[in-house]
Amino acid sequence: MKYLFPILVILTGILLSYALYQALEVAPTDQQQGDVYRIIYYHVPSAWTAFLLFFVNFGASIYYLIKRCEVADILALTTAEVGVVFQTVNLVTGPIWARPVWGIWWTWDLRLTSTLVLWLIYVSYLFLRRFSSSGETPLLAAVLAILGALCVPFVYFSIWFFRTQHPQPVIGGGGSMDPRMLHTLLLNWLAFLCFAFLVCWSRFRLEKLQREVDKAHAMRSLMGDPEEPQGARDDF
Amino acid sequence: MTSNPYLFAAYAATWIIHIAYLSTIMRRYARLKREVDELNRK
């Protein structure tokens, strides 16, 4: 068990490297876009991973509201934070891809705007967790997370039901993709999922340890230790 | 594969974001470890 995490880190590193090699060297070049289309191998898996993490956050938040389970609260915080990181990658790589293909960095179409709004909802969730010291914070955050998760299907299906600048989905949306490209895309998503799992694991352990330390400080304060630090956590 | 500046920028930005986030986790973990050591000493 002690070596499980380092072994998984090495295996994930190998998988990420192999997926990168497939994305840059093995997958065929797009006839219309040329090599710049290869941004899809990071842009789309980042979005899918973020959606999945927000879905886990949704489940954990509901469980917390029902059971008031601390582990569910930690899981919700962890998945929201890592989800925001992946969504940030999606929002940064999108405009870099859009510039050479569409001729613009950004357009306020439904898909792009709703993705930005979703990102802002989860960033506000993290700010709430960070700066509110009320005992009700996990409860309020769980409600906000549920509202945020309700936006995820809207973001995903916006390109199915509305005409947008953003292209149709690569899977299940009526579009077609070379099987070698699809294979590389799914391989990169698998690599990103493994990476996200390890990051979530690290962040989960960190949050658990942080709460134990906070409890130890609180206990010492109650026992009247004058050296105990007062005030909010310094997370950043 | 020909080199494309947009492709390079997108991949580099991805890993810069991930590495920056991982470094904040490591920094917070190191600070917590110091705190735990301090608590154990008291």
C-alpha cells in the first residue's frame, strides 16, 4: 500500500507520455486544419474530465446534504478544485485553437459563454469555501455545487440544440472522425483521467490532513494554549 | 509532424497550468507537514 501511489504516478507518467506521442506523431494530420487540429487531444479530454469531476462533486454534495458526511464534503471540495483546473485548460486551449481556425480568439456564442459561466460558478464555489469561515459553509457550498452541476448538461448539449460557432461533438453528435484520431482521443482521455485521479487523491489527503491539524489547533486553543494561531486558514 | 506555434502554445499552456496547480499542492503539503511537526514537538 505504501508504494501504491508512487507506482501509479510512474504508470500514469508512462501513459501520458505514450498518449502525447500518439497525439503528436501517430495520429493522422487533418486535411483541412493541418497539425493545429491536434489541440483536440488536450482540449476535449480536459473538458470531459472536468465534466466528470463536476458530476462526482454533484454526487458528493447531495450525499453531504443527506448524511452530513465529512468525507463527502472533502471529496466535493477536491473534485471541484481539480475540475476547475481541467476546465481552465479547456478554456485556455480553446482560444489558442480558435485563432488559427476561426480567425478570432473568442466569440460570445452559446457554447463558449456557457462554458465560461460554468467555470465562474465553480470558481465562486472555491472562493466560498476559501473565504467563508461559517459553520454553514459546507452546506451552502453543497447547494451551489448542485446548481453548478445542473449547468453541465446545458453546456454539453448546447451544441446539439443550438447553432453555434463551436463545431458539433466528436462522439454521438452526427459528426464523423477517423478511427485512428478517435483512438488517440480516447487514449488521451484515459491518460487525463488517471492523472486527475492521482491529483484528486493527493488533494484529498491534503485536505484531510489540513482538517486534522485545524482540529488539533482548536483543541489546544480550548485548553488555553496562548501560542495557538488565530484566524482563517492560509490555503494559498 | 511540422511544428506549429499554436499547437505548441496549447500543449505548453496545459502543462504549465497543471504544474502550477501541483506546485501549490506540494507547497501546502510542506507547510502542513511543518505544522504537524511543530504540534508534535509541543
